[in-house]
Amino acid sequence: MFKNAIVRRPGHSLVNGITSTPELGKPDYELAKKQHDTYIDALKSCGVE
């Protein structure tokens, strides 16, 4: 099992990325940051540093 992870906050440029479902519109940057923080919390709860 992994003990360490390297992560970084999503860049604002993600809103300009290519999507396979354009009908959903551009990604929500604030939501992406929140989801990323939740992901980091999940890693920490599994013992990953």
C-alpha cells in the first residue's frame, strides 16, 4: 500500500480543457477545488501522507 502521495491543486486552466461531453458546459473551477480537497482528505483518512 502507498504511504505517500504527491498532489497539487488543479490549475485554473482546467476550465479551458477539452471535454467529451460539451453539453455539460465548462468545468466549475470552484467545485473542482472542493472535490480535490475532499480527495486529499480521503487519502489522509487512509493513512497516506
